[in-house]
Amino acid sequence: MPLGEFDLIAKYFSRPARRSPLGVGDDCALLAPAPGMQLAVTSDLLVEGRHFLSSVEPARLGHKALAVNLSDLAACGARPLAFTLALAMPRVDEAFLEGFARGLYALADAFDVDLVGGDTTAGPLAIGITAFGEVPTGQALLRSGARAGDDIWVSHPPGGGLGDARLALEMFRGRVPVGAGFDRLRLAMECPQPRVALGVALRGVATSAIDLSDGLAGDLGHVLERSAVGATVDVDALPTGPVLAAMPQALRRECTVSGGDDYELLFTAPPAARDAVRVAAAGAGVAVTRIGAIDAGPGLRWVDAAGAPVTAHFAAFDHFAEAG
């Protein structure tokens, strides 16, 4: 007999929670942040064909569904506490559920975060997660704190860079031939690594932050709008991994500037904090690259390594315009 909704939850998504006196199984989860802390709350919805391909391994999908939410908490400088899961799927598929739960819980264990509730239903495959974190009162990293003269930084894997996830997508679409390094690119697309440790370390150092989910062009634009400033960015300073670095310039710039799905941190900090930024990154085990500066005047200006204007149009990922 196929599993019913509550049997499904009991078998795959129930285990003791450490930060909720109820855990899974009641009408609400109860969370209490430590004294002097604020709750940071974020939600993301992943839909098949829009945010992930049907060919993704279930364990990787479970990882990514939680990772994108932890990345939002990282951009706020928050330490993760717990999350809820809303899962719609066409039918009960226990092989899928076993892999999905395994990937989900592996990442949850890596960041010491509890599943404390949610819902399941029949429908097209879609995963909604709401994650909760805590951050000291008044220390949250926001999009609105960038100031003229600040450096603009991006995080990235040591020896890697931005744009690998977008390049993998273009290979899946057939626009770019699949070649050596594809497995690494696919891993970047399907298993992003949330920069929680870096976000926490940047409290009191960074003036603003955002995670790179919809492409650097769009996400930096959100910071500029909320901070009422402009920016100049060197497109040739954007870090790339070895596979993307070997691609034609136009494709390389498209992937790094407009790609999306990087889930790295973009943040600003005053020039006097450069050493502190590098110390924070080293402690978090990630690399950071300075890519430009915040301007007092409005607008986002792109230049090349020689400082000449780059006139190409760079657009952000649009969830209502692009399938992914």
C-alpha cells in the first residue's frame, strides 16, 4: 500500500529537534532565539523546470533546496537554527524521498540546523523551505548599508569563481558543448555551498551584503537601490574557474555577470577594512575578490581591466522569463 501523507512525513521527515520543544508534528513549531538575538527568516520556492532540471539526483535536490535558504541567512550574517519544508510531488516515490531526505539532512547536519515542520501534498514537483536563523540585535547585514567609497567584494571557492552554474546550464541546453570539467560545473549548479561562516564573520566588517542567486548584475542592483548609491565594476576582475576562464570573453562575461545560481556573497566594506575582510574569508575557508567600488552618483557602470567602459547589456535572471 502506498504511503499516505502522515506516514510519509513520519518515515522520511521526522527526527528529534533540538531547538524546538515540539519538533515536527504539531500545528506550529516553537522557536526561542537566545537573549539579545533577533530571528532572521527567509523562504525560497524551487519548481521543477524553473529552478532545477528533472535529471537532478534527489540527494542533490535535497541539498540545494536547503542550501539556497541557508545562503540567504548567510547574507544577513545569521547563524541557522531551524527550517520547515513544504513538498509537492506528483506521486509518492520512495526512492526519490529516500535520496531527497538524505541530501537534505546531510546539509542540515553540516550546519547544525533542525527540520521543525512543514507540509506535503500531491501536485507538480515543487519544494518550499522557510529557514530561521539568529543574529545579534543590530548586527544583521542588510542591503541598505553600502556607502560611497566602499569596496565591492565577492566570495568564491579557492581556485574557482562565479558563473560555473550558468555554464553548466548552457551545456544542458546544448548551447555550449559538454567537455572536460562538466562534472565540476554540474556540481556547482546542483550543490551550492552556503557561505554561512563568512556571513557571520563579516558582522561589523561589511556595510551591506546580498547572496548571488539571480546574477551579479541584478543582485548588486538591489544593493544600490536600497543604499541609494551607484557602482563601478571591473567585469574582467570577476573570478572564474578554469573551465569558464577558457571560454570566449562574451560567454565568460555573460555567465559571471548575469548567470545566477552562484549562491556566493556579494558585500561592501570600507577600504580600511580590507585586511579584516581577508581575515574573515580565510577563517571561513573561502576566497574573496575585490571587483569594484561604490559611487556616490546613481547607476551601475561596467568597465574592463583597462578602465574602458563595457557597453554590453547585462540582465539579471527573471523567474517569469527564463526556464532553468
